[in-house]
Amino acid sequence: MPKLTLNGNEIEIADGTTVAVAILSSGIDNFRSSVTSESRGPLCGMGICFECRVTINGEKHQTSCTRVAEEGMEIVTGE
């Protein structure tokens, strides 16, 4: 089971879990805020809408629904 860091907290997830599912499983549903400060999270689940963007390993604006979570990944929501 891979371990990763989500907003500074270490979590453990099942193999093959997407980053979006890892975040949602941790009880977080606000992945980012829109330009008008509205909460955003996964919508399409296939990387087309870009609502689930998060920072992964320091790289901003990564679609979390299309990335499989990996050991040691650092994920930050709300940026």
C-alpha cells in the first residue's frame, strides 16, 4: 500500500488509487477555489473539466482524477 503526503499529513492508500480518490477518501471535497472563491472538486472524472486540479510534487494545476497515486507523492489542495 503506497504512502503519500496530503496537505502535510501522511496517508496510506490502496494500489491503483487515483489522486482524486485518495483526496476524497481523506474527507476533503474542496480541491481548489474558483476565481470567485467557490469550492471546486472532481466533476467529469476523466480530466476534461479540470475542476479537480491540485499541486502534485510541487507542480501546480495537475488533474487529480487522471493520476494514479504513487509512493512518496506530495499532494496539496487549495492552491
